[in-house]
Amino acid sequence: MQGPPESAHDWTLSAIEVDRGGATATIRFLDCGSSPAALLAEGLRRPTVNRELPWGVSGSVQEMAGPVTRSDGAVWLDLCIQSGDAVCVEARRFTWLRPARAAALGTSAADGPSGPPIVVRDVPERGI
């Protein structure tokens, strides 16, 4: 991954891990090539995850909006899952985690298009 993806359509949402005490959430995906990707929400303010399955069972991402910085400084992410469910996360900052092997290949670790609240950090692959 060379920074935040332009689209997460058809990625698989594999896990959402919330550390209430640490005020973080890790949203784990498998991209279309079955490679792991993860988005870390730091300064977690409001995680909302519903699982009503109005369109049937699915873990695939239909659409991802954000992370986007609002006028009040909060950063939010909305995921629409192909089951019809929604995942909405509000935090102080989001960081895309990518396997360190991507860094060895010379891919970029620049900030995302929405500015400093969204960054990319290289981590050991087992950390994704």
C-alpha cells in the first residue's frame, strides 16, 4: 500500500478491536489481493458498529468514506458493509498500518490526502 487506498470496495472487514482504556480501535481488512491492511484509530471518541444484516450476511466493504477531518477537528470514518450494516468511527487521528516489507520495496509513507490526522506507518507484518 502506498498510502491510504483510494477505494476499499470489495475489501473484507476481518476484525474490529477496541481498546477502551487506551482509547484506540484497530480496524482490520484483507484487500482484494488478500493482503492484510489495518487502520488504527487513536483518541477514540465514538465507535458505532451495527450488525443487523438487512441485505444478508457479508463482510465485504461496499464503500468507505473518510477518514475525513470535520470542522471541529474530529476525524471520522464511515464504512458501509455489503450486508447493509454500517461502521462509523470518530477519533482524534487515524493511521494506516502496512507491512514493513512494503517499505523495503520503496513505497511511500507520506501523509494521506486529508492532512496530518491521517498517516501511514510501517509495522512488522505480524502486527497487522
